[in-house]
Amino acid sequence: MLKLTIDGRPVEVSEGTTILEACQFLGIEIPTLCHLEQLKAEGSCRMCVVEVEGVKNLQVSCATPCWDGMVVQTKSERVVSFRRLILELLLANHDTDCFNCPATGRCKLYQYAMEYGVEGSRFVRFKEHHPKDESSEFFNYDPSKCILCRRCVRVCNDLQVNHTLSLKNRGPDTWVGLPFDKLFKDSNCVSCGNCVSVCPTGALTAKAAKSFRIWEVTKTRTTCPYCGVGCQMDLLVKNGEVVGVEPAHGRANPGILCVKGKWAYHFINHPDRLKTPLIRKDGQLQPVSWDEALDYVVEGIKKIKEESGPDAIAGFSSARVTNEENYLFMKMMRAVVGTNNVDHCARL
Amino acid sequence: MTNSIAEVVDADVVLVLGSNTTEAHPVIGAQIRQAVKRGAKLVVAEPREIPLVEDAHIFLKIKPGTNIALLNGLMHVIISEGLYDRDYVENRTEGFEDLWEVVQDYPPEKVAEICGVDVEDLKEAARLYAQADKAPIFYAMGVTQHSTGTAGVMSISNLALLCGKVGKYGCGVNPLRGQNNVQGACDMGCLPGDYTGYQKVANPEARAKFERAWGVKLPEKPGLTVTEAVKAIEDGRVRCLFVMGENPLLSDPNLNHTEEAFRKLDLLIVQDIFLTETAELAHVVLPAACFAEKEGTFTNTERRVQRIRRAVSPPGEARTDWEILDELMRRLGYENNLGSPEETLREIASLTPSYGGFSFQRLDREQPQWPCPTPDHPGTPILHVGRFSRGERALFKPAHYVPPAEQPDEEYPLLLTTGRILYHYHTRTMTGRNAELNRIAGRSFVEINPADAERLGLQQGARVKVKSRRGEVVVDAVVTDRVDEGVIFIPFHFADGAANRLTNDALDPIAKIPEYKVCAARVERC
């Protein structure tokens, strides 16, 4: 174990721990823009710099491993003024029409600018922004909001491994684009939306993002209802409606989702959802009360059981519902109806 | 899965067989690609040029229905070149001689001919897999949905055992389950011959245990599988069917036949979140809550039990499946009801050794994999370490290649195979409600090789009729060399242009799984 001091507080960490991780362990907040916990540190945004005693330059905390006896300052004057400079440089090229931005409320650049008291930039913008790309069915791309943190590029290339997004050109002309400057809809993009989930600003935003502000939603951790991978995710809920989905870090999903998990939640609030029990009368399915429907089912099952025995009844349970519901279904068929005719669509 | 999903990123070689992973299990597909990016070699064996082929070092474009020949061929190469794990075979398996007895009939030249692949590719694939330290096999319905599906799965086990790759980190036999909780539905005993945790109905001790716990006498006779039940409905032996959260009238094979059978039912009860094709035929429909509206657990493909939580209320008067079943049991005269899903999991844990360690409280903190017999057991990321469920040694179960039940002939000269696409899920009851997904992929289609298309005079995008002995559908033609000459592909998601009007309901004799993946068909211009 290594012993070090951060902001005057002693801490012990194992070999290989970064300063950022040690700070997180102590609950010391370090601003980050490019950091993605699932991937190796890039150290490109420089927001996470700290001062290390005996080292001349400021160090990026995300990529610097701790050593024994290290003494770290995370909020020294030098650190703060450096972070302010970074923010000013980013703001120089950032379209600050925040009033119209779908990321309002969750934008990290905005949050840090407020926190560090940066109200504008001394530097003058000199580059033209690339045009917006709103061709995707699910999200919009506005390069004027991009701070080149590369989180989207890394998620696309290193986690999704789809190679749709990359950094193009060099130096001040650098931008995030697609091969041959294609639009998303004409590219190999698979609409997984993982780039949107990690964008810290309003560069990549869900088309639905303007329908809610982040402080209006609650998050509920759950498991994706589609395939058998079992990705963990958070449902964003506003006024009793699911308005978005964010990937969580599950044991089966390293903070990523697919097109279905990320975007295919509209069925939940869909007007076609069944809202009342129905019974067929005169050839038509007609709304009835729960009492009438349940009695109908119970009478029907009892009658057929009496006439033809329990094995004249069969049940198909569901690979879609919970373990507890499957258990109850199986128990009902076996213990109450009295047949082993219970199966589900595992084979289909 | 014998192993865990996350292990794949450490693999040296990944073998994917009968799984279109990046489309059907995209987040596992992405992790396979991460492994390749890190330096792993990927071998893909599939009848179609699926997206994962771009990342493959070797692509074996096999003819549909030839998995077992391929697997036997791989084992032939591995045994005859002395690449198998002698220690493992000697100490942890039995039946090696029987295996060779079968496999010796599959020299690579013969297999290359049967499967329609290059003989050197086949040999190279065998060498790569056998010589790798960490090499998982992933497979899905492309292996199981055949009249020889069970033998296909056993052949995969044979291959893994032969190379000492069962019970080892980064290896294993890894079926990818297609639905969020298909593993759980099996684990929970929604199978005609099993109670929870695969305790057999036929075992008097198991039955006595459940009789004690539930306070009732339980039936001894094993029940009917889904596919057998449809036949029993047709014969009039089954008069009432209760369908919860399934849509057999789009997912069953030979749909016309299933639909006819369902119309004979005296009572069809459907409990679902939408008025599905099946619900439209019901006598009574019960509106259920969806995953976002209830509490409970799902078990994923790697046996990991995870929570779902209520985020919103069900619409209108809809109720959770749990509430509906609870009330029905009460009205049918059962009195020992459970109070909640949480209490239900408590009962499951008390009756199911592999689920003994699970509770809502624990699952909020950590999500272990079964078997997890006690609350302090860490769960089991890798099965069969040091010991198999049958004892010290695993048994080789060799199988000969048998061609699919239906072969192309003059009338139906093409082989039809079915599968999923990225943008839809199963019968589209959920994804079909997303306008965006429908704009990307809104209609059924048939993939057909340019040579076949030319012979039939088909243009890209033309409307065509696809026929089999069981039915016909009209779909758009997608002319592509993703499929070989003589092979066509239709996704099974769409009600209009439903692949399952064509598919064959020939069953695997053991698992009773239908042969969705191969049937004979013909294509005609509209």
C-alpha cells in the first residue's frame, strides 16, 4: 500500500491507483471532461490537473499514478487558475447560446464555468464550425457545442468498436466527424447512442432531449427488457412518463447499450397499451371490469377441468416477465389448475 | 452460459457459431469486437455474411443446417493433428473412443464439401481454437433451431471438452439467450418436466418437497411443450390455453397451422401489454404492466440475477402479471397466497438450491450468478470448475450429421433461413411502436443472392412472393451476396411478410425445438 496526503488528508491506496481515484475515494471532487472510467485515461482535457509537491508542472490526476509519500493539492491557486484558463480556451470555440441548448442543466462545461466563475473568454474565436447533422433518427450533432473531449470517439471506437466517429484534421482545425464527411444516416452508425450518453455538452443530444430538463426527471435503475444480455440502465421519468434511458455500469454492460435499449422505450407510454380487460362478446373483444374478466377466466377453467380434466388446460408462460411472475404462473398451473402443461417460448 | 460475458475481452480466440451477435445481442457483440481490437482472433461460422464477419480472421460460410458436420470436422482435425488436451480428456472426460468412432467419418475434405467451405480455412479454424489458451464458444438459435438442435449443442460441448475448455476462465460453452428472462423462465420451472432449478417432476422426492411447501397434491404426469400443446389443441385434447406475455401467432413455426389450431380452443386467455396477433383471437384479454411498471428480477444469459424496479404506473386499469396471477389463484380456491414479489423470491430461494442466496435486499447491492445456494455464497461465474454436474467426468456425446428435415428440390429449390435484425425485437410488439425504428426498418424482406435474383429476373427492391410447402408471403427483395447462391434469408419480426408462415415445424426429438433455421422455399416475381 502507498501512503499519500491529498489536501492535507492522509490516504492509503494500492499500487497503480491514480490520483483521481484516490480523490474519489476521499470524496474530493475533481472536475473532468474527457475521463471515462471504463477506458484507460486519456488526460487530454487537462481539467483534472492537480499540484504535486516537488513536481514542476501540474499533473493530470486521471493519468498519474500515486506514489508513496506523495503530497497533492487539488484546489491550490495555481490549480484553480489553470482550470479557469482551460475553460476560457474551451469557451472561445463554444457556441454559448445556452438558452437554446438541449443540454441545459446537464452540461459539464456550463457547470464548471459557473463553479470557477468563468463568464466568458479573453480569446477570440477564429474557426468556422462544421454544419449540424440532424440526419439520425434518434439524435442531433451540433459541432459548435463540441469541446473535443473525445469521449464520443473513444466510446464509438473502443467500446462499441464501430469506428463511425473520429477526430479529423489537426490543430485548431480538429473536429469530430464521420468517414468521408458523411451524415450519420448514410454512415455505418448503428444508432447505439453511446456517444450521446457520454457527451458532456450539447454537441450530441437525443432528439427528445428538449422535452425535459435534467432536474425535472427521476432516475430508476433497472434491467433492459430486450435480449438476454441483461444490460443495466436508468429510466428517466418526468411526470410519470419514461422520457429517456441512460446506460449504467452493469456486470454485463460496460456502460453501453444498443439501439433498442437506448431508444426503444416508446412502447411504455404508447396509446396502444391495453388499459382494461376485454371479453369477446358477439365476436368482438369488448371492455369489461376486472371482476367480470377474472370470473370469466375462473369459471372457464373450472368448467373445462370438470369436463375434461386438468390436462385439457395448458399454459404458456413468458420469457419476458419476471422470475417471480414465472414462478407464480408455474405454481398456479401445477398447484391450482393441477397440470404440468406449462412451458414458454424458450424454443421459439 | 458456462462462463461470464466480461471474460470475452480477455480471450485469445473467439468462436462464434450460429449467432448474429452484433445484431441479436449487440452489447456482447461489442465486447467480442473489443477482444478482437485487443488482439484476439475471431472465427465465425454462419450461413450469412453477418456484420461480425468484418472482424473475423476466418469466416466459414457454411450451408444452413450443417453445424454438426462442421463441428465434427473441426474435431477430426484437432484429434488427427494431436492438438487436443490429452490431460483433460484423460482425467476429466469419458467416451473419447466413442467420439473418435463418429468423428473419424468427418475428414476435413468431406466436411468442406458438406458445409461448402474452404478446407484450409476449416483446418486453420480448428488449429486456432485448439491451440488458444482462452477461447470461448458463443452460439445461439443458429445452432439450436434445427431438427438436430440438441445434437448440435452436444457437439459444441464435445469440441470444448476435447480441447479442455470447459470449467476454465475465458472459455466455455456459451449459449446466448434471446430474451431478457428466458433463462429465468426456465430456472423458474416453466417447463413441462421441471420445477424450479431443474428439479424434476418425475422425481418423487422433488415432487414431495413441492407438495409439502405448497400444501397440495401435485400431478405426476409430465406436461406438454409449447409445440406439443399446439398439436394437442388440434386434436381436441387441450381445450383451454392461458398465454401470458407471448405471441405464438407470430413466433410459432408453420403459422397457418397454429392459427387453425388456436381457433379450435374453447377458452383462449391472453395476458399481455398490447393486443398482439394472439390476443386478437382470445376469448378474454387481461391487460398487464410492462417491465418499467413493476418490481422483480430477471436472470440474464450468464445466469446473473438482476433487479427491475417500478419507475412509472401501469396505464389505465392494467395490473402487474404478479397481481393478476395472485388474484386468479385466490379465486381458483388457493389460499396460501404470497404477499409480494419480494416474498415470492423468498419462497423461490427456499425451494431452489441454485437460487438459495438471492433476496431483493442482496440484489440491490450485488448481482451474483447462480448457483448461489446461500446468502453468503459469492455466486458462480464459471460452471464445471473441477467437477461436472454428473460427477468427476464429462461424457462425450458424439452425433452424426443428419441433413435438415426438408431439402431443396425442383419445386422448392432454395434453402430459407430466418433470424433477427438489429432494429427489431422478436414479434415487434415493443419495437414496432417506435416510429424511428420503423423508418429505419419497417418492412419484411428477403435476402437473395445476385445469381438467383438474375435467374428470376429480380431487381433490387422488387416485391416478390416467397413460398414453402406451408404458406406464402410477399416481401421486398434485397439482392445481396450476404447469402450464398441457393440460400435466402427472411427476418421473423414482421407480421406482414411473416417468415413463420413458411418455416417448418419439424421438431428436434429431445428439445422439441422447431427447425426455424432451414426449410425449402421458392421465390417468384409478383
